[in-house]
Amino acid sequence: MNPRLRHGVSRRSDTSAKDSTKDADIMIRRTCWTICVALAGLLLALPLRYAASFPVDGRETVLPSGSELNEEALNVPREQFHSEAAGGRKSYLINLGDLAFSSSAILGGVARQAGISCSTCHVNGASNPKLFVPHLSTRPGNFDTTGHLFNPKADNSVLDPVRVPSLRGARYLAPYGNDGRTASLREFIHNVIVNEFAGPEPPPAILDAMVTYIQDIDFLRDFALGPGGRLAAQASDAARRGEVLFAKPFPHDPSLSCAGCHVPSGAFVDHVPHDVGSGGLFKTPTLLNADFNGPYFHDGRYDSYDQVVAHFDRVFDLGLSAQDRNDLVAYLNAIGNAERPYEYEGVASKLKEIGDFASVLDTAIPAHDSDVISLTVNTVDLELRELTEQFPDHTDPSVTGGQQERARARSALKDLVLRLNRIGAVASAGEFDEAAAEHRNFRNLSVGPLPVLLHAAQPWSLFNPTIHDAHYNALQQMLQTAGK
Amino acid sequence: MINDIDQALAGARELRDRIVAHDIAGAQKAWIAARVGWERSEVFTSGFVPQLDDAIDAWPDATKGFHGIEAKLFGANSFDVQDQIGALIQNLANLDQQIRTIQLTAQGLLNGVTRLAYEVGDGKVDGGESRFSGTSLDDMRNNVEGIELAYRIVFASTLEASDPKLAGTVQGEIDRLKQLLTVEDLKQLDPDALRKASEDLVVTLQIAGPKIGLSTPTLEEATK
């Protein structure tokens, strides 16, 4: 997401997604130029350019103050694509779907103004345990999709947030929605865009692409699991005992067991809603990669597996001993694990993502597909501007060194943005041959000089955790000073 | 262009006289007057005489030139600017001489126009160049006036002959910039819209370059 900064909206993260609640109240507030002007008397005491350098687009937020989008996280969920894991490469449709998923342009006015896209909540197709929007969330990691803010027409007048689910393995997890109300993923996505976020009717090709993209997101591999969802040989004794308990019939209703709904051989789901004493009928959630999908239950009421196991013990009167509970938790931890669940953002990963998005033009320009060209230019433009802001300019006092490298990186990125927009301008005029030529110019800079310049500047960029922290600490101090 | 530089030089000399007379209000007025001609001429200075441009008009955090004087004159009501004014007058006089003899090229001017169009939306939009004097909006208006003047005199007729639709787009985007800058003060300025309008104009000028027999203008100076 881009760094279009909004007053009171935090996009910062620490380096671990697991301690989400601990830092949920660390709100690094960003401001906008409007606010800076209002506070000019105070801010003039600070280096002027710095005071105004954070609000990249100067837009006042449309989100409530105190919103946490966690978009500054350096440590992000790793995204594994089925097509790449199988040794191939992502198709045009997957890249287009990923692009649309990351674009606020497909959503309605408020989301668009706030720079929110599908990927804001589903970071790299996973979840966002720190997401918090006042009046729409009751805790980090949940969100009311039927609130007033994003679409007044969808407002049900009840604060009923649901947890933000991971989309990993979605192709195995129909029906969709927490209550499993929608059989079709395509229909579900359409509902999110049009009804929940007040977006315009999406072109069918875009919907198809988004379905293709989501269906290509794999579960991350878990070495603890063998064939049929059984524990592999290296599992601990506790986990093995837990596996037995998991399959054991409930004492007061032998027709039930944990494994009866969370079917190990079927991605730990049964595709059916159940009432497990949480306030209604809710679809069985998968347990694969679930160590990283907290909080748990449809509304995200539980932070830990201990709490989840205690809930079932209480509601179904399972009579678990302390060791039983520990064993079940050990089992859940084992089957919910994943290989390399997170990865650090950096120049390489950002350029890979932008390159994948821009590759859509390889097909869209020869096809004279003006809508897709426009969406691609719009989305890649914002991604490039975001990337530019990862290299603070010379007026940022929290970053010393590498001034020339940073200036060169920013300059190249700004040039690339203009090249990109020339593609959009000539394509919108129907001059597709010229668009193809401009696209070649764009690609030549993207794959040639740009990576060299960005890698050279990376040590002094916000991708460096030390500089990242110094930068946002300075910003926080500045805004605290301004707010006094 | 010569008239603009002459105006800036005359304003700087008036500024020196007002400082000597310890007339702070008169000095501030003279500083503002000197800026008008200067900002209109930036389409030329940034492309053809970058060293002088830097010495005269570096910002932000400048200690010399117009903005070094501005910080003391408007920020602190200080008269301690005589050395800086002396240097400014010398640089403007030097520029005044150079502009009469320098070989102007169409490519250089197109580069200057494009860079200035970019600067209006990029560097100047987020608070303005002349913060202490409160004349940032005037700076931008004068920049756009200079852009329009250079475009109309040097490029418009050629572009209209080769691609009338594109020529119309250029003029429309200049008009859009002017319209966005009609607000009463900086707080009312829509920075997103201005940035977009500025970049739209840059992109159109870059597309126009090859259509009038020139190269695509670069932003090398503007994006430093």
C-alpha cells in the first residue's frame, strides 16, 4: 500500500506479528498537510521540509483517528503461489487478480480515499492481526463489514465485527464467509467489492482474475504434517497424544469429535456451519497455518489455542485434564505451523511485486484493453510512489548517510512513474503502438538501472529496521510536540 | 525573459536600499516584488544556468539567495542581510548579462518548462517555497505563468501543426493548473489535484517532445 498518509492512521509494525495485542496501542500517528498547516506555528520549530515530508499526498484521512492498518510492517506474511510452487510462473490472470486485489480503485469512495484495498486486510493473501478501525473493530484483527463507514447501505446498525481470515488455501475452503453463506468465491468477492465497500460493478474479467489469484494462494508447507493430515514422524509426544484426543468422540455425544468437523485429510474443514456455542452457526475454519491466523473464532474473541480448547471443554463438557488441554494445544501448534511464515520487505520483494503487476501490460497493451491498462497504471503508480517514500529525502533528519544514493533512487523512481503515466496517456488516446514503445522504455529502466540504484540506497532506506524505527520515532515525537 | 530578470534585479536593489534605510516593511515589499520576475523566468534559469539558479533561489534550508534573506527578513524581522543581498544582486546582475548572450535552445527551454511544471506539483505543493513571506502561492502562479508564456511563444504553433489534439491537451492542462491556483491561500489548495495536474502536464510535454522534433524532456535537474 502506498504511504498516502492519513491523520491518526498508523501503518507501522514491530517485527513480530505474534505479539499483536502488545503493541496495538502504539499508534504512530501520521498527519497531513492540512493538519501541518493548522499546526504551523509549532511545526516551524522543526525542520520545515521534514514537517511536511510524511504526508505524501496531503490528504486528510477519512478513517477514524486511531485506526491501525499496519502497513509499515517490515515483517510480512509470506505468500506462496501454487503455480510457482509447481515450478511454473504466475499467469496473466493471477497477476491481474493480485493487482486488483491490491488496488483501492476497485472499491468505493471512502475506501478509495483511504487507500484501502483487499490487501490492506489480507496482507499478501493472509490476515492482518493488527488491523483496527475504531467503531468497526472491537479488538485488533476483527472488522465489521456491515458498518456505516464504507457503505451506509450495508449498515445493519449492529457492531458485529468478524475476524479477518487468511485466504491461504481458499480453493479448499468453500463455502465462503464466516457463516458459509456463499458457495461461490466469485460471488463472495463481488459482494465484498460492491456491497461491503461500495465499489462500482467490477468488470467480469477482473472478477475472474481475482478468483484465479485467490485460488492460487497456497497453504504454506508444514513439515509436521504427513499424508492425510496425520502428524509426521518428528512430532512431539504431546502432539501425538493431542492427535489422539482430537479424534476421540466427545463423551456426551459420541457422534461428535474435533476431527469430525476439522477433517485432517480435508484441510481440517468439513465445509459446513456448526453451532459451537459462540452465538450462531459458523463455518468450520481450517487449522492449517492457523498458528499465524489468530485471533480465533468468527469474531476473533480468543487470542490463543489455550482459550479455544478451554471453550470447547466448557461448552461440550469434555472433561479434559490439564495435560489433555496441553496436549491438544501442542497438536494444534503442530498442525497450524508453517515453513517461513514471514519474510522481510525489501527492495527485491517490492520490485518483484511491482514487476509482476506491471507484467499485466505485456498482455493488456497488445489486447488494446484500456480498462486493464488504466487499472494497472493506477495501481503500479501508487506502488512506485510508496516505494519512493521508502527512501527519505535529504530533509529527513532521522536519516544520515547515503544522501546521494537516496536522491538517485528517488530520482529514478520519479522518472519511472512518469514513464508509466506516459503509457497510460497514449493508451487512453488509443495509440497502442506508442503505448507499447513507452512500455519498453518503462521496462528497460525497471529491469536495468533501477534495481542497481535501489539496492545501493537500501542501507539508508526504511527497509533498514534501524532507520525504519528512527524515522517513525522521530515522526511520533514531532507529532506529540505538535499536539501539545 | 530579459524584462523579468531586470525586474528581479531592480527589486533586489530596492531591497538593499530599504535595508539601509531600516525600513522593514519596505524591504519586505521589495523582496516580494523581486520574486515576481524571478519566478516567471525559472523556465529559463533552471535549464540554462543551474549554478546561478542554485545560488539565487536554493530552497529549502537555504542560507543564501532569496530564501536565505527571506528567513531573516520575514522570519525574524532582521536587517542582518546586507551581505546576502550583495551576493544576490551580484548574481542577478551576472544573470542579466548572461541572458543577453546565451545561446538558447528549444530543447533546453522545453526541459526547463517540463522541470518547472514538475516542481510546481512536487516540491512546492507541500507547503510552498516561500514559507516565511507567505508568497508561496504567488511563486507557483508566476511559475505557471512563465510556463505558459514559454509554451505559447516557442512551442505551441509547432505542436498545433503536428498534433492539434495534443496541443489542446497541453493548453488544457496549463489552464487546469492555473485554475487550481486561484484559491485564496495555501490551506485551500488541493495538493493531490495540483500534483496530478502538474504531472499530467509533464507527461504530455514529454509525449509532445518527439512530435515537435525534440527529444523527450528529462527531469534530471528537477528530481535531484
